[in-house]
Amino acid sequence: MPQPADKPPHETPPGHVFEIVVNTRPHAVTQDELTFSEVVAIAVADGLLSGPQVIYTVSYRRAHGNKQGDLADGDSVKLKDGTVFNVGATDQS
């Protein structure tokens, strides 16, 4: 079935809820893209170490287009259902 001319074939419908995993815990988000800071905020809300001397690392897999890799501060990644994030924290005291 052809797609309407004004909608790309792989566009996520408005209001779609993405089921993602952050540090083995399931989460639901409505954005189709998450930034480094947003992923860290989810992990910290789940109890990950936080503080002024903490350095975070974020890796991901199963993202949109089956991409995987690392996020740096300021980076973002497009999601799909099942995207998995691993967030680590190191205290630089």
C-alpha cells in the first residue's frame, strides 16, 4: 500500500510510546529521540550515583536503524521500541 505523499514511509505516528530499557529497567517515553542528558536523568531517577564530581558514560544498542554506539554530552539518538541504554557513573573525587 503506498504511503501518502506528505508522510515519509518510516515516520513514527504522533503520540507513539516507545518502550526502552535503561540499566535493565523498562521505561516508556513519547519522544522519538533522546539526548545524552535525558538518558542520564532517567538513570539517576532510578538511583544511579549522582553529584558534582560524577562523570557519566552512555552506550546504546537496538536504536533506530539497528544502530549501536556511545553517546557523548550533547549527542542524541533516534529510538525504536526495544532500544537499550547502559549508563555508568564514576565519582571523580
